[in-house]
Amino acid sequence: MGETSAESDASFRAEESKSINLRVKWIDDDENKEKDGKFGEIHFKIENDIALTWLMIRYCDKIGANFGTTRFEFNGAKLRGTDTPLQLSMSSSDLIYAHHFLCGHGRCAEHYVTLCIRVPKERDTFIRVRRAAPLLPQLMRGFSDDVGSLSFVYDWCRLTEEDTADNHELEDGEIIDAFDFDESSSSLSIVEPSCISLRVVNPNYRDYAFKMRQTCILSKLFNKYRKLISVQNEAAFMFKERRLMGSKTVEEERLKDGDEIEAIIE
């Protein structure tokens, strides 16, 4: 038998409930003002359990922005591509802000940075920390309860006593995940997928080693290397006579732990 009208309406409403309408608006990062014209507000419809990566990429395509240098924020925290509207408890018509971002300029030069600490099933906590000081003691001071069993994770790797905001080039709104592994059913291996070590070499500069996760885009490594050697010129990064693309991830370029990348400064 075919569907009744009531069943059809119920099915339609169920499908609609899975979707959410979100707005994205560009702001001028220098003046913190919204831009008009082609950078104005754009509306998207997305299923609430779909990662927001596609929305970010589609938005950049729509306005002609560089995805690699565009940052998205919601409620003061940086949006991650793996986030979903459901995870962030987003509601229809919620507004996401986008702006141009290039580490090493603007706020990155300040001595302090405000970080978002995200604990599962709890509200986000914002903590202001010194860039050059060890992160862990500063993060722990932001919690009044016993934090002895808390582990802080950034970019899929657990933070250690040696980590600072400067080491990771953290900016305002960056998210640090906090997990209580004594009470959580998740194992540490799930939130700490393997990070590999890549070495960048050039005969005119010292060698530098970088710890990267497989899903990290290579432009992050390229930009950090140029900053370390104080070079603003364009550079080509080669692996086995093949030029690496900054828009691709470590995994997509099939790089393995211990691989050596040659930097050619133009």
C-alpha cells in the first residue's frame, strides 16, 4: 500500500528536522566590521550531522576567498572542519563569522591569547594565557575542581609540559579539548592518532623537524618554516623530485614518518 498523506507529511517533517539553516558573514578582521557586497551574508542549508567543512569550502568558493587563509568562528570559538551543527547545538539562523587569517600578523604578535577549553557535555570555558609560558599550568588554573586526571589535546595531540601557545601558533578562539580519561569510555589512542615527524632541509639554513598529524594541510608547515628562517620569498617544497601542494594534507601527499622535504627558496 502507498503512503497516506499523514505518513508523507510526517516523513517530510522528519527529514526537515535533520537540516538546519545557517548564515555566514565576512568581517574585516582589522576593524572588526562586517563587509558588504559579495562579502555579505550567505545562507546555507546543511544536515545537522554533516561536518561543516563543506560549508566552509563552499562559502570560500562563493566569494572567491582562499580557504587556506580563511577562518570561521561561532560564539567566539574557532570552527573546526570536523564540527557538526549537532555537536555545537546550533539552531536555525545561527550566524558564523568568517575573516582573513594569516599567522604571524596582527593578534599573533600579542603577548596573551584567549583559548576555548571544550569539555564533553559541558559549556565551553574561555581562558586567557601568556603566549610564551607553559600552557598546562595555565589551563589547569582555569578549573576550580580537581583536574589531576584531565588531559588537554590540541590538533589531535596531547599537550605536554613543554608546550606553549607560541609553539603551536595559537590564536584567539582556538579550541583545546579536555578529556577526563579516568571517567571517559574513550581510549587515549582514539583522540591521539599518530603524528609523524617531517624534516625540512635547505643547504643555506639549519634543518627543522615538524610534528604533523596525517590530516593537517601542508601549508601550515610551509608557513611555519618560512617564519623560522625569516624568509618572506616564495619557496618550493620538494619530496622525491615532486613538488608538494600546500592545499593537500600529509596523508594526501603520502608522506611518512621521518621523510625529508627539500625547501627551495626562490
